[in-house]
Amino acid sequence: MESLREMLNSAKTLKLNTGNLVNRSRLKKKCPSSPSEELQDSIRATLIDWFSTTPQLPSEKGFSDKVDCCIPDTTEVIKPEEREELKVSVKLFLCESDQSSIPEALEMACQTLAVSQLDSVIIVPRGLPDGEAQTLAHLQPAWEELEALVRSQKIAAIGTSDLDKDLLEQLYKWSQVKPSSNQVNLASCCVMPPDLTAFAKEFDIQLLTHSDPKELMSAATFQEAIQESSKELDVADWRLEWVLRYSVIVKSRGIIKAKGYLVHARKASP
């Protein structure tokens, strides 16, 4: 375990896969009160399991600056014969403004689940400072990355989150691949705005609800989750780059077969 701590302390990037939370016994005992708490619990539990189950590594050869934290037994791949019966949905939260990480994040999801295409991807660009309104220019770079992945058949449908009617209309008119869905946070709006509902109906955009906060996880909370797994870790410089949440749903029954998070973090340069 000591060499694993040394490896994580010397790493520059961290990829973490929580595995299928539907089957994780450590997490089943506690029902998280929010998506943020679920993510924090998942990161902590995954690191604890990784420290306890991963073989020790010889430190004399030095460590890689990239760490992949994954518990193989907890990840369920989709068998080819059951793929048609399942819907694979992804929501990608960008914590930094670098759009180039989008293909990498979605490819990691495909590899994790052993699928060649994701059925649905909803993108959440990096949050803006309080008082600053989201604009089409803010959305365009990420949307162009998604459009390219639709054209290469990595994604079947793409959607947005928390766009009002005006911004959704602007995106629809500008985009080449049109949004198929828009998520609305019911904490900020108990009833769907009539103008948004009318526009979505006219252009066949599905309106969905969600309960994710504006910031899914702050840098401080991420660092706290790492620290809780092992007190000896140096966590001060770790920053989240993106968080991807996936769900695998049995189409005919509407039940969640698998759900998990993929996390990519980088240590800030001193």
C-alpha cells in the first residue's frame, strides 16, 4: 500500500473508474443525499479498495506520472448479444475549459463498457462565474467536438443541460447536428417554462429533468475525497478535468443495470 501512495503522490494525472455502483456493496449500505455526495463517496470507496486490492509495486524503478485507478471485478462490460436490449447514456461534466478532452472521455466510456457507440451524450460545459450568463459562444466549442463524434458514429444522439428557450433556439439554428434533448433542473423550476415546452415540442427535442447542482464537485471536495482514502496522500494540487457519469438501462423494463463514474484529474504545476 505504501508504494501505491508514493505512486499517487508522484503522479501528474489520475484516471479513476468507480465500477458499477449498482453492485458495489460498500456503497449500497448508504443512500447518498445528492449526486455530489454519491460522487464523493464513490471516489473515496474506489481508492480505498484500490489501495487494499492492488499488488504492491517496486519503487526502485520509479513511477509513471499517470495512474489508472480501477477495480476490475467491479466493472461490468456489455456483452454483444445484449447490446440491442440496452441503452447507454452518458452525462459529461467539463470542469476545465479544454474541449479536447471530450473525445478522450467518451472513448474511455466506450472502452469501459465494451461498446462501439454511446446512445446518448449530454454535455455540461465548465461553469461560469456568478452573474455571468451562458452564451452560444460558450457552448459552441464543446458542441463541435460532439458533432464530430456523431459523424464518426461514436455517439447516436447529443443533448444539453439547463438551456432556456432562447439559448436552445440559438444552438438549434447554429448547429449541424441538432440537440435531441435538454435537461431542466427542477430545483430551479418546478414547472417547465411554457416557451421552452412549446419550442421543444415543435422541433422534437425531449425535455428531461435532473437534480445535479451547478458544480458537481469542487476542487476542495475532490481533494477531501482523496484524503479520506488515505491520510498520507498529498492532495493540495489535484484538480478535476472532467467527470463522466454513465448509466446502462434495460429498454424493455426501464431499470438501471449499471451506473458509474469515470473521473480524470490532473495535478496543477507548482
